[in-house]
Amino acid sequence: IRGVVNKQDHQTAPKLLREALRNRLPDKQERFFRKLLSRKDEVNYGARSTTLDEARRLMDELDEFAAWAEGVL
């Protein structure tokens, strides 16, 4: 939307998304995006097991986020 690529710490990505979308970014989607990025840290830099139910919940939330993002773009 802004033609900007986030090449810095990925934790700055939600701020960039907020700046680009302003009020078109629902708080719920911003919270999920932050949650997803924090999980990315755990996967990339740590070791944490999770339950199948938690993984399924995350996948459902990810599907909802993807549908929202496709609608915006």
C-alpha cells in the first residue's frame, strides 16, 4: 500500500502496518499480527512445545487474518 519494505526488526511491522492503513486496520487484526510475530520469535529463537488445540486455534486466527488482509488489498 505504501510501497515500503520492512527490513528492520520484524517487531516494527505492526507500527508500519498501522501507519499505512490507519483506521482501516482493526485493533483485533493488529493484536493478532503482534501475537503472530511474537510466536515467530519463539519458533526462530527458542524452543517451545504447544498443544494441538493451540495450533488449531492459531491456524483459525491466521485464516481469519488472511481473509481480512486479502479484502484490504
